[in-house]
Amino acid sequence: MKKFTLLLIIFSIGTGALVAQNNTKERIEAQYFNSTHKAFLYQVSPHVKQADDWVLSLEEVAGQAIFAEMAALSNLPQDTSWGYSEWKNLMDTMFTPQTFSRRFYEGDTLSYIYRNNQYVWSVDSTRWMPQRIQNGYFSEGHNDSSTTYFYQSPYVEPYTGQRSITPGVPAEGATREQFWDYYSPDNGWQKGSRDLSYQDEFGWDTLRLSYQYEPELMDYQLNSLQRRKNAENYYYFYNEGYFGGILNSTELQENTLEYLLRRVKYFDGEGMQTSGYFDYTKLGDGGRYIYQISKEYDSEGMNYVGEDSLHFTYAPDDSYTDAEGFFWDDSTWVFYNAYTSYQREHPVGDMVVDSILVFEIGENEETMEPERKRVSIKTEMDYDEHANQVEVRNFSIIDDTLRLNNKTVRMFREFTNFNNESYFAQTKQETYTRDFFTGEIYHSGVNETLYGSDGSYQGSKNFSFNAEGDTTFGFHIQRDLLSDGSTIEVRFDWDFSEKRLLLKSYRIYNRRISGGEGQSFNQTVNKSFIGNQEAINRSMSLYTSYPGVFNDGPILISPGDTVSLYVSAMSPDMTIPTVEVSNMPSTATFDPETRRFFWVVDETNPSPMTYKAIRGETFVTAEVEFVNEQFAVGTEEEVNPNEFRLSQNYPNPFNPSTNISFNLPSSGEVTLKVYNLLGQEVVTLVNGRLNSGSHTVAFDASRLASGMYIYRLQAGSHLQTKKMLLIK
């Protein structure tokens, strides 16, 4: 059976584990004993919050890396921007059109119409149906407006719509005025809302009034008022919300060098306050927290009453910070929490926190007042020579003794930015947790970000394990550059039944397609897998009046295979361009009417063939490569690495030389060869008998062009292949 396509040529990935976002959040929360403990850690040690945010960001990257839409329009002097996508489901044998979009301007720079339309393909009626029709009208010194209709297939009449009008001269002295109307099939166009915006010349002081049209009053009623001020060392935001013209809520935020304030109020239909809350933080020198207080509105007493409060004190030499927590009990504040953090100035100049203590609060036998007792929670932190927080250990009372409960170990890597300034990025975080049953600390998870030598993102790993060492969740995402300059991102997810990583999806984007007179455009391919079946969505984005054609390559082949393709192309006027295929294998055929390519493979390494899409005097071409399937690499090791192992070359990427190491379990005939992505042999590094043990071979690529290469080690029945990247 034919192996997976391009990504399996360039990847050989071991097992790992998927951590769903909920699982990641739970693991983060498990580091803390309660929300107050977490809040205090965040306050006194920004390193802790920064590390937690980093772990969560891996989930966001993972969720977005494969399916996020890429805006990749070529910046070419054409008046039409358009896009086309098609898809093939798990059981389909050919692609089906999906969406078509087109954006262009009519008129000159002073007075013009902007059109932005999108269509979807109707399988039932076999034609394009409108999904969104938008027209914008702009003229100097006059009203600007836009109208948008939305459709639901298979209906040709819009089910809703909206239009906006922006008068050239705003009313009531506003900087900008805008009206919004809404459309329905039953009522046609109805008035909707109106906005008045004011701002000073620098945009630091703004006011926005929003109104909703009331048909019964035949007038606009105030819906909200927003005031915002931004200045040096000062921020102010105030919002009023209205319902039916009656004040419904207010929100105030104010940040200064002396305090942070937030107050929210809610009102009933008669203007009486029903609920709300008040948060206030007093700041000292350098933005230090002096105290925080939270209050909640009491509707019966018609005033704010305390909820909790946290008071901070600092040592004169900044060697420690104390905090005491209180909660409101009817008429007084009750002492219930106490913290101490010990900090110092690191040699690089940063203040770092070495440890944090949380105390139990008990009653003094003589005074009957609450006081600090023994330490119930302890957090220790270690740093490297660059002030990166490399380890955090949390202790708690277990069997009446303070014992290690969990720990986190972090790794960092130094990079240099465009300004030749050094910075550190967190590359790995491992967590260790106490097993509830045995009391032993076990390795519970690992998060990793993969970077290139220049600091560019190249993927991520996120794993979670149980106390027995079994993988419970896992994913592995890896990004790489292909020889044509496009980028590929591959995702593997942990499969519970097979207990290994399985290929889930991959994405190839920024693939450039060339055309006549220097025209070019980008295309993207998203492919997802369920078992041995695959679903594909691919799209092209163009800023040109030229047609577009999808590149089906590289195509994996083995002698005796049957290759059958439907060459897909589209024009900006939603017509199918004429398609030609040239440089085909001598025994292959192509039918221009059906656009079907057919070939019973009888060659080992055929040259690339060319797709050509023609629309009138314009055309584009795409070079389609063939790759011999014998050079495809699976998604898992083919042999036990302890017996036969081919290591990743080092350094990688490299310029111009690198070292390739491997291990042989026994002596015998060995070959080590390097190939390009077309499967053509570039050089033979080893061809002879070697003894068992470890070996290292130097590879000098000074005569080769930049790009991705494959190296293959074969010894008897053992075979392994890996990829490497040459950058000059």
C-alpha cells in the first residue's frame, strides 16, 4: 500500500503524548494550593506567571497551527484579489469546489465602488451560489456607505443583510458619525443603530455614543456611552450601558501611579442599584502593592461591604515581602492568611524570589487573637546565571510533615534578534507530581517548543504521563521548510488504542505558483487523517487577473502503481481555464476536456511535468514533481534504536558541513547515502564493511544548493532515513 505523501518523506518522529487544553490548565492549577496562593505567587514572582502563560500558549499554537487561515496575497499591481478553495472528503475520489471569493474596485481614487463577494458551490444544483454580496461606495466630500447581503444555499434570496452610512459631515460636532440598518425578507430595510465618535487630535481622549433605533418612538435611544483617556502614567475608562433608554450598568477603570481602581454597578428599571463590586489596589514606590481590597455591593444596606483584603509590607533592604490576608465577617476584618517571600538581587541586576512561605493561622491561647503558626506551604525557586527561573519546588504538610508535593524544571535557550540583542526563550518545561497512593514523585508532563538556530518557531510537543509512566495525552507539531520555499506543519496525536503517535494532519502553505510576465500566487493544503483515510482542503489566494492551478505534487510512485489525477484550475471570473500538461512520462495520458491525467508507472525517476492554465492571453504554470516511494519514511522507527540507530545530524541546519552518527549492532556491509527530495542520489558517504559500535561520518555540502536533503543508512535488512537542512 502506498505510504503517506510528502510529509512522510521528510519526517521520522517517535512517540509522545497529547495534552488537551483543559488537561494543561488542570496541571497548571495543580501547582498551587488555592487561588490566593496562586495570586500571591503571581504578584511577587512574575517568572511564575510568565512560565504558566508560556505553557498555555503552546496549546494556542497547537490549536491554530494546522487550520488557521493564512492571508498570503501577492503584492502585485492588479485590480482584482480573489481566492478559490476545494475539498475532498474521506471517501471521495476527486475534489469538489468549496468557496470562491472576489474583491475589486471600480472607479478612481476620489470616487469608487468596492466589491467584496463570496460564493459557495452547490452540489445539488452544480453551480455557484452567493454567500455574501458586499458593495461599498466612497466619494470625496460625500456620504460613504456599504451594503452587505447574506445568503443560505440553496436559496437565491438573501436571508439577512446590513448597510452602513458614514456622512461626510458628522452631526453634533462629532469626529465621525455612522448609521447601521438591517435587512430581513419580511420587513425589508429597517433602521438599526447610530454611533457618534469624538476624539482629540492625538486620539488620547475619546468618547463614543451608541444609539439604538426604537420603532415605537420613531427615534434613536442612547444604548451606551464610552469614555477613554490615555496619557503618560494615567489610564481612564468609563462605560454606561442602557436598556430601553434607562441606565442599566456602569463600569469605571482608573490606573495611576498611586492606585488601580475598578468599580462596576448594575441598576434596575427604576434606576436603583441592585449589585456591583469594587476593587482597589494602593501602589507605593516603583508600583509596589501596599494593599488590595475587594468589596461587594449590599443592596439591603445600599453600600459596599468588604469581601477580602491583602496587605503588603517590605523589608528596608528588600530581602523579604510580607502579606497578610483578611476576610470580612459581618462588621470586622478577620485575619486568615499570611505569606512571606524572600528575594534578592541577581548578579545580572534582576530581583528574583528564592522562596515563599504560607503560614497556618491559629488562635493565640493568651490573647485569643489569630496569629501565625507553622509553615503549611513552601515554594523554592532556582535560577541560572542569566536570571531565568529553572526550577520551582512546592512543599505542603503531608503526614504532619512538610514534604515535596510537586516541582517544575525549565530549560532556556539564548538567541539574538535583528538588533543583535541577546534574549532567552523557554524551550522546555517538565513537571513532577506526588502520587496520591504511593507518595512518590513521578514525571507527570513535559512541554517543549522547538526552535531553529535563528530563533524561528519549528514546532512544539506537549505530553502528559500517569504515575505508572504511561502516556495519557500527547501531540507533536513540527514545522519545516520544503525545497520550493513553502512551509509544512505536521501534527501527530496520541492514539490510546495503539499507544503511539499517529499522523493527524498536516498543512503546506506559502507554496508559490508562477505565471506569465512574472505573475505568481500562493496556495495552501490542509490534510487530516482518520486511520488510512484522508480529508483534504486546499485553497489558492491571488491578487491578479490571471488564472490559478493547483500543484498536485510531489506524487509518490512505485513501478506498477496507477496514478490518476484530476487537474484542478480556476479563473477570477469563475470559469474554468484551458489546461495543458506537458513534460509527462512517455506512457502517461492527459484528456484536456475532462482534465484527467492517467499513468501506469513504468519509470523509476521521471522528470517533473508542467501544468499550464490559460485564460485568454494570460497563463500560469506549476511544476509537478514525482518522488520514488522507496525513499518515503514512515512515522515510527522501523527497528529497535538500541540495536540499530541513525542519529540526527549535528549541527542541523548546517552550513556547509555536518556530522552524521549511527550505531551498528553487528559488523557487516553498510551504505550511507544522501538524496535530494526528488529521490536522486547526491553523494555516497559510506559503502563498505564496518565493525559493530558507534560511527560518525563528516558530510561536506559546500558544492550543494540550500534546501532539504535525505540521508539513508542501510546495513543488511536494517534501514533508516532522516532529513537535514542546508542553509547557505
